[in-house]
Amino acid sequence: MNPQELAQSLGLVFEKQTPGYLNLCILSGNQLMSSGHVSTLKGKLGAGVTTEQGYAAARDCVAKILNSVWNTYGTLDGLRVIKVLGCVNSTADFIEQHLVINGASDLLHEIFGKTGNGFHARSALGFASLPTGAAVEVEAIFEILS
């Protein structure tokens, strides 16, 4: 299966978006760059939100990013994941940001391949707060291969 088919088989939904205040995904040359997409889950890792819940929230962020990529490019096919930035709303002593953002990376690996076009560079950082109280925010950069 190609990436678009894989994503749909995993239950990802692709719906038209209404343009808002900022561009959720922009095409620049042969790259697609997403804005940060926040999780539906609110809260702070290390203070009521578990690493497992954060992992699911990071997956949620990537599902939203992929919908924005689809809205901009029309398909997930022919793309390579270049870079992922994961921001985790966490307490000062929480040290599992990387495990939370694995939720984002794992979904991208499932769709684009762990050793192929889904093998990406990544940063996972802790923040004192995120917009709207979101538990996780993720942004990504894709290369257009074709």
C-alpha cells in the first residue's frame, strides 16, 4: 500500500479545512512545512497526564498534520519526512518527552516506513505551557520526492 492508503487503513480521516489565521501547511520549493498542531488532550505531563496519554496525544497531532499536508498537497504519496519537532507541556522534573513524541514518530514510521521515507530527524522538548493548555504540539517538514 502507498502512504495515502496506509493512512486511511489506520483510520486517519482527510477533510477539507477552512483557511484560518495562519497557514497550517505551506509549500515552499520542494518542501511542505506544517505549523504546530496541538493535541486535543489538555494538561501537563508529570502532573496528571501519563506518558502513555502523551504518546496518544502526539499521534493525534500527527494525524492533524497529515490532514493539513493533504489539504495543501492533495496526497501523502511521494513524500519523505525530514524533520519533526515535538513540544511537551511538562513539569520541570518530567524527563520522558522523547517517549511522548515517539507517538508522532511511530505513526509517521507506520505510514512512510521506519527505514525509508519515514526515517526522520527529530527534537523532543519540554515546555512550561503550550497554547490552549494542550498536552503536546508537533510540527513537521516533508520533502516532495516526485
